[in-house]
Amino acid sequence: MGAAVLSAGGGSFPYLELLALLEQLSQAPPVKLVAADCVSDTARIALVAMMGAPLPMFERFADPQHFARPVRVLARHLKSEFDYVMGYEIGSMNALIPVMVAAELGLPLIDADTLGRSFPEIQMSALSIEGVDMTPLAVSDIRANDIVLDHAANGAWVERLLRPLATACGSILAMAGSHTGAQIKTCAHHGTYSRAMRIGKAIREAQTAHQDPVDALLRHERGHIVLRGKIVDIERRADDGFVRGRALIRPEGGGDPGVVHFQNEYSLVEHNGRHVAMVPDLIALLGSERGEPLGTEALRYGQYVSVLRLPPMPRHLTPKALAVLGPRSFGYDFDYMTQDMETRS
């Protein structure tokens, strides 16, 4: 549940992936979660993720062997085994896939990721923002195709090279990269699995106590509601390997509808002629009935939702981060503007 909130719309509650993971763990030892600070500088860490669009994953169960395959391909390429597994991003299914890979390979999982939430493109990783070489990378599709990208000029070129490949492979591509403990300790967002579990616990406890999960989440994450109402129109399309579109939400009590834009993740909320939330704010939509986070693929006409703005991480607001994570990187012609709310420490 917490991973779905941190996905910023890039996936709802990853129910199918959770079922697959529970089945896997029923036949394997528990996965050990390790703090990033406890990893040695020379440790070899396999970073993993699903690259593509969330919608096609509804058509199949996540296969642990598929997502572990590029790790094995990369190990053969490097002629070196890995010591740990870590996720590229903490959101939705990409929070559970690293757990599957760690269980499949019998390796510990690091309590960190490289985004602190979900973003749609590879160069938005903290590794790329900090100038760390993201190659070599290995990718595997659901058939029998494995490819190693030995070197790329930068993270943006990794995105340009791999995105068309992901599209050609049905928008489901297992990805693995190789980094050292020193790089992870310096660049990664630490403690993101722990944060996701705390958020999920707050929502679950509120549901169990018949309290408002939205209020519980806002107390926990210091956010606020920017719009609450009924979805009256939804546009969604697959484009260049992404799910893009917008949702129109008519506010409670009437008035002009607000607009939520997305590119895999929610990127901008407009209401009454104002930009009330924008990347790198963490924008989340929660269903009003049960307070569960809704991904872009789960939005439907007639749903009553709360649109939340959660504060961005300070590291997402540095000039070099905003150059990659800010509104202009999503095609908007304006810069990030703070909403006078404290950032997340």
C-alpha cells in the first residue's frame, strides 16, 4: 500500500505482484532487508526494475525468474557475482520486483532506491543526476531475448536507447544494472522500503479502525488535499512506451473541474487557473471509499477521489535535480513553484 502511494500514480496497489511474491516466499527463505550504510564500499549491487508501462503488467503475473534473468546475464558479462539486490525505484510493482529477485537469487535486499518515489524515465535516477555511469545494463524480455548495454554517454542516452526496445518488447522489460556500495551510500535514497511500510501501516490501521485513511496519510506525510471530487472524464493512451493522459475531476459542491495530468506518474494538477501541484511534488490520488491509492491505469469515470500533494524530498529541489525532475522535463513551459509547504526531510 505504501509503495502504491510512492508510485505517484505509476501503479495502484500491486495486488498481482504481491500474490506472486507471497507464493514465492512460501517456498523460499525470508529476504533480509539491510540498511545501505551497512554495505561495504566494494560490495557489488544488482539494481533491478521493470521498464515499460504499468498497464501491460495487468495481463500477466510477475515472474521472478524473468526479473532475475538480466542479473544473471550481467553477472556473466562482468564475470563477477553480486552481493546484494536493490531496486531502482520504490513505487508500486517496482518495490516488489526487487524482493522477488532477492528471493530468487538468495541475496539480501538493500533498504534504498535511486528515485525516492516513482518517476517515468531512467535519467531521473539519482545516479544519473549525480553523474554516475549507469552502464553496463542488461535487459530481458518475456521471451528469450537478452541484451547488454555496455556503455552509454549518460543516463539520458540510456533512456533513449532502451525506451524503444521496451516498446518493441510489449512495454515489459526486466532491467538490471551494476553499482558499488560506495555509489549507493553516496547517491541512493536511504530507508525507502521502511518509509513505504510505515505509510502502508498508517493506511491499513486507519481502515481497520474505520477512520479516514486520507487523514492518516496526511498526518504521517505532512501533505494536504488540493482537490476532492468525482472523476467526470478520463483520457488515457499508450505513447512512446508511456501511459499518458489526464483526468477531469469535478469538485465536491460543484464548480469548475480540476485537471490531473500524467505520464505514467501524475505530473501536474490544475484547478481554477492555478497549478496547485506539480512535479517533483509527490501527487497521489486516493479513492474516497476505502482510501486506497489509485494508479493512472485504475482511474474510472464516476470514482470519487482525493487528490493529495505530498512534499518533495529536498534532494529533488536542487537546481541539477529540478533540471531533470521539474515541469519542463515533462513538456510544460514553466518552472517549479513551491506551494509554501515544507519539504520532506
